[in-house]
Amino acid sequence: MSSKQEIKDLFVAELLNTPEYQIILNIKQLILNEIATPNIQENVIYTFENLLTKDQQNILSLCSIVEFGFKIDNMNEFCAVIDMKKFLD
């Protein structure tokens, strides 16, 4: 196993254990619910239960890369806006 892969595996394992990863799973469920409704929108807005610090937002973006394959670009301490077009790439 290469050093890069070893570091990636350990880093991903740590991300999966963060509270921010649980938020990503909640965002995923919201997206699935919106699609099933059906309520197709260009953007899905997820409002955080608690305000997120900049560090928490950065971790959330890393978790979104693991779960969705892209980072969430449009986010502040109150909410994240998920650009649904990124799922079409």
C-alpha cells in the first residue's frame, strides 16, 4: 500500500467519526426526501441545528467530498446550499 493511500484511508476514517459527517448524512436524507416528494429544485438548503464555526464548515466540506464526491461551496454558519447540478457531473 502506498503512503498516499494509507494516509487517505486514515484521514477518511477520521472524517467518518466526526459530528460533521453526521450532518452530511442528514443532508443526504434531506436530498433524498426532496427528490421523493417530488420537489425538484436546483438547490437544496440545509439549515444547521447549531451555528457552525469556520473549522466545522471546512470539515463538513471534506465530509461532503467523501460522501458526495464534491465539496459544498455555498455555506455559512447558518446553512449549506447544495447545488444539485453537481450530482449530474
